[in-house]
Amino acid sequence: MKYLSGTEKELAPLLEALGRQKVDMLFAAPDVWQPDKYETTLKSAFSIDGPGTYSKGRKTTLTFSPCKNGWFFNRQDQPEQLPVRVSPANVWTAQRSIVLRSGAASNYMRMTEHIIACRLGLGLDNIVVGSSNGDPPLYDVGSMPIIEAIGQAGIVRDESRPLKYFTVKEDVVLLGPHGSFLRFEPAQSGDRRLSLDVAIDFPNAIGKQRIQFDLTPQSFTHGAHARTNCSRWEIFLVRTIGKLLADFRNLGYTNQNILIAGKRQYYNKPTMIHDGKSLEAVWHRACLDLVAALSLFDKGRLAGHVTSYKAGHSLDCRFMTLLEINDLWQEMPSI
């Protein structure tokens, strides 16, 4: 096992803690299922709009178009800038969300995770996302308006372009702050599936949640219903003294588009109830945070098994960068 940070001694109690945490839900693919063999793109272009995340009261329009060479964001209000390629190389910051940027400082796209997760989640390999500004929409039902629009536009395979699949050369671990870690285990020979084990442990009503699933369009679509979450304190700031602070002044949070968790209870209605327990927070973490970071990989698709324990955006993006820097990717044999 290769440690990008931390040691075997530090990892051991974290693995024990994860092992003690109950798996709340399994979402396995059929035994015979394998991902696509060929690259995909959109059958037709489409546009969708919604209320801005960081510019309360303003709408953002996204235009999705087919292409043949990866994922890009094209700021339509930055006519002298090239599109921003979705890649670990273009992560500007990942403190609160994944912000991508290239070229001028103004040529950025904030909170890209709710969009780029569709790359691996839906198996959509090549696309250009035009945007009227750098502030993506925040919807009431996770990323479902985007996923439904993609479904209506259609995804087509290009059988002249075989897909490349990559996995890690060896078992890799990255330890983070507050007892968090990420682990990527190599794929088995001939198995192109990507599976995930995701656990969270919040000191509020969200508490401990854990899911295990194979990443398929079906499991991803299930998880993409989940809204992002915040504490009751954060929503208090947004609505009161936060209006004086740049980080909170124009946040478009509402009781509909975000899950609000207090110390012992939720302050709006949680969704995604399974066996009497809301798993909205862990599904959001898995599909619209972690899968998004994995979707930064720009050489093909990924296979193997990923474990995430108490991790977040910053550790996710650091992991993807370090895997690249340390030359730990390995192309799998041709299909």
C-alpha cells in the first residue's frame, strides 16, 4: 500500500472506525453489468437555466453541446478566453466547492461539482458546457434538472473511438485532517466497474451515514436527487449578519434547495429516506462531491474501488492531483 500522506499506524484506527459503522444502503449493479466500451457525447445540444448559487436573484443559463475531446466550461461572458478544460490541472480552489479556472483570473467556474459529476456518473465523456457567467445554478432537487435534460437530449456512442480505462497501479491512501481518509484500490483484471464505499460522520442531526454502491447511471441518478447541506448556523448567517460578509451576502440558499441540519434535528424536510433514516447527506457526498472529483480525470474513465471516510472537496481534489503527480495511474488492457 502506498501512502500519499500518513502512515499505516495512523490509518489502522480509522479503518477500525469505518468497520464499526453500519452500512445503511447497498446499491449493487447486476453481476454481468460492465460500463461502455466506446466514448460518448450528446446527441443534441440543449440549454437549461436556474437561480444562481452565489448571486441571489440572478439566473444562470447553461448550454450543453457535443464535442469529441473531453469536458470543457466555456464562459460566454469571457469572449477573449479559451474554454476551461475539466482536469485536476485547472482546480483553482476546493475549500467550499470545486472551482475551475484557466487563463485570466476572471475565467473561472464555481461549484462545478454538481455538473461534472455527470461525466463518470452518466458515462458522458465529451461535452462543452457554455455558461452565461461563472455562477452555476442551485436546484431544489440536487442535479436532477441537468440529468433529466441530458436524458431528453440523448447520449450517443462513437464506435470509432474505443474508451480507455485507467486504474491505480497499487493500493493508494491519502489521510486528511480530523480523521479523514481516501483510498483507491486497483480494479480486478477485466473489470471496468467503479465501486464506492462512502461514510460520513457529522456532529449534528446528519450523524453517521454509510453507503456502498457500484457507479452506474441508475445509482448515480438516485444519488443526484440529494441536495447539498449546511448547518443551522450557516443559514442563520445567510439570513442575518451574513449579509455584511462577502462569503454569505449573495448565497441563494433556500429551504427548498438545501438541507438544513441543527444539532439534534433537521430544520426542513430531509429526503431520500431508507429504512426510516434520511441518507440525503451521504448520497450528496458520494455522487455530487466525490464522483465529481473523480470526474476531473481527463484521460479516460476510472475503474477500481474507492473508499471515502469523513472526507470532503479539499481532500478529494488533493487526492486527484497527487495521483497525477506521483504517476500512479495505469491504463487497463484494451477491451
